[in-house]
Amino acid sequence: MAYWLMKSNPKFFGIDDLQRLETDNWDGVRNYRARNFMRDEMQVGDKVFFYHSSAKPSGVAGIMTVSKAGYPDPCQFHPEHRHYDPIATEDEPRWYMVDVTFEQAFIDILPLSALKFLPALEDSLLMRKGCEQLTVIPLNAKHWYAIMDMAETLNLLSAQPAVKS
């Protein structure tokens, strides 16, 4: 199992939307490095922090799981879609997505301003200059557990995950 952090602007799609839908695809990623992570590395069962970006505050909003590994993003083939790519073909897709399933929403956002104080994250892409715009970020176990420990310390975890069995 691998660990990830995926960013979304909650004005367009937030943790509450995923909770309502239970499972959805993570489409529209148009960064090659992020695409490569989804296409080549993300696997079913991987744990993912849902990060609200461009929000006040920006930060970790909850947890989801990869429920379908990388596959071609169909919106790249539709000229009327805002994520259309005229170069992409069904034989040679350029953009990929994964499906994610809701696990748990945090009681409140774990803000980036707090995460910056975690020594365990110093070597993470989340804290690296130039990677601020990366929407899919790999984490290692040390990063994952440091964030989870901070969320628990700040009482951001609900008593029971809101996952249907």
C-alpha cells in the first residue's frame, strides 16, 4: 500500500461532495508528473489524504482510498468538455485518472500552516518549493503517520469513520 495527498478546490469538488457520492473519479488532472503518478503508481487500496486547495484555510480535509487504478480520463476526448485535449486519441490517451472512495472527513481542516511545523514532512513534496501546484503528491509512511498523529492530537478525527460496510 502506498500513501498519497490529492488536492482539489472545494468550490468545485470537496470532501463533502465525495462523502455524498461515496465513490467518484478524480478527473481533469492536466499535469504530466501528477498524471504519471496516477497512471503508473497508484493502486487499489492506496490511502489518500483529500486536501482542500485554494481555500481558507488550505489543508487536509479527510481520507479516501484508491478504488480503481489509473485509466484514461474520457473527458480528454470530448471537444465540448473543459478538459478536452485535441492531441489525445483513444489509442494514445494523454491523461489518466483514478477512482477514489470516501473514508472519513476530518472534523475541521488540518491547515497547511500547521503541517509546515511537522519535521517529518521536511523532505516531502508537499513542502518542496516548486511543487506547490502539484495536485497529486506521493507520501511515504513517515509522512502519512505524522499527519495522522497531528490530526489526532488536534482532535480532528471523528469517533467513527463514516464508511459504509
